[in-house]
Amino acid sequence: MIVAFSISPSGGDETGGVSEAVAAAVRVVRASGLPTETNAMFTNVEGEWDEVMAVVKQAVDAVAAVSPRVSLVLKADIRPGYDGQLTAKVQRVEERLREA
């Protein structure tokens, strides 16, 4: 499965601001060893259900450590039996673009 999620602190005076809290969450994701990518809006992580959701929880906990309230947006592509889709999905679109 691939999960795209966005975490941010809300509802308080966060120490260090939003970017520091988000960076703490991204550090957790990257330390997981799972395939990941981060863009301007989301962090994507790929793996099995339990391991991905555990990483999301750890990332939320990292933000909660510096904020009394956490906002989480999550979108999941659940497709058992497929891996490597974090890059493969993009490659398929790029191939179509080259055909045009």
C-alpha cells in the first residue's frame, strides 16, 4: 500500500514553528527504512498495512510532542500483492507522456 499523508501542529504556540514539527515527522518516516518521498504537500510511504500505519502513528507522536493538537490528512492506495508502486505509478504516466 501507499499512504500519502500530511501532518501539522495546530491549536497552540508550537516551539520552533510548523516546519520544525513537520521535519520531526519526516525524520521518523525516513528512519523507518520504507520507501518514501516528500513533496510540498504530502509525505508518501509504501509498505504493508501494519508497518505503514505504525510509521504514521510515530510521525503523529513526533508532532504531538511539540504541539497540543495535531492535524492529519491521509490518503491510501491499498493494493495487496504490489510493491514498488511509489515509483512505478509515476513511470507509467511518464511513459504515456513520451508517447504523445
